[in-house]
Amino acid sequence: MAEMAVKQAIRDLNTTTPWDSHSQMLECVMILQDTHDVKTFCFQTTDNSWFRYLPGQFITIELEIDGKPVLRTYTLSSSPSRPLSISITVKANKDGYASRWLHENLKEGDKIKAHGPAGLFTLHNHMAEKYLFISGGAGITPTLSMTRWLFDYGISHRCALSFTARAHLRTLSPAGSWKA
């Protein structure tokens, strides 16, 4: 069954167009509980379009909270080398209006509006032989996208990551998932 789904996804890539944020909604297809206060929300388009962006770019999501539109920007933590879905990794801040709402309300199958991608903070603007990434806390998300892209293209042996977090024992594994 999974093999058939993969073959269909490959056929879809050959016949679909890139995501158009002006006309297409995103559907939440998976939610990963990374730590007690961090979740990764994975999205696909409702018509199986693919995503075109640079590692490190962001999207702006549009939520309706208490009957009012709320716009928030989140860096894509996924890699553009995996074009069938995009992901944002969100820390639920104690006073974070949208981040708390996402953690407490967004479910698999829900659809949201998003705009983008946008942003110039990408390694594609600074190609080099080696990379040193320095990040802290939730600010790791552009680094996740960039290091995943480097790994997918077999360049990971030429990059180093220095990461710090407020709470000890929260680290990022080489495979790209959080460990507590």
C-alpha cells in the first residue's frame, strides 16, 4: 500500500504545479510533539501541489482566533529538498497568543491560509565551502531547514552547529528531530 502511495506522489509531482499561496490553503497533515512546549506542524496543499522555497525562508500564517484574523510569521523548519510538505516548528510561549492557539487548537486535517515563502536569510545567498551555524532556542528553525538541506544533498560533513537552549538536556539529534 505504501509503495502505491509513493508511486502516486511521484506521478503527482510530474503533473502538478508549485503551491500558490494566493489561492491554495494548507492542510495540517501531521503534528509532532518535539518537547513539552515545542511542536512541529506539517502541511500539504489540498491538491497535492509541491513547495518551492529556499532553506531558511519563512511563511506568514493567517489564523482566525476569537473571530479576528491573526497573522504570524514562522520560519520553515522543513527542507526544500523534500517538496511535498512544509513544516513550522513552534514553541508555545506562555504569553504567545498565536503560538498557544496553535498548540491547543490546530489538529490534523485542519486547513489554514498562509502567505509566502519570503525572506533572504538563506545559505543560498552565502554559498561557501564550510558552514558554522550558531543558534539558540526556537531560533534554530532556519538552521534546521538549512542543515537538513545540506544533509539531503550530501554536504553535511562540511557544516557544524552550535546550539544553546534555556533548559538543559534539550538537544537536536543528527537526524533532525528534538530529543529531551
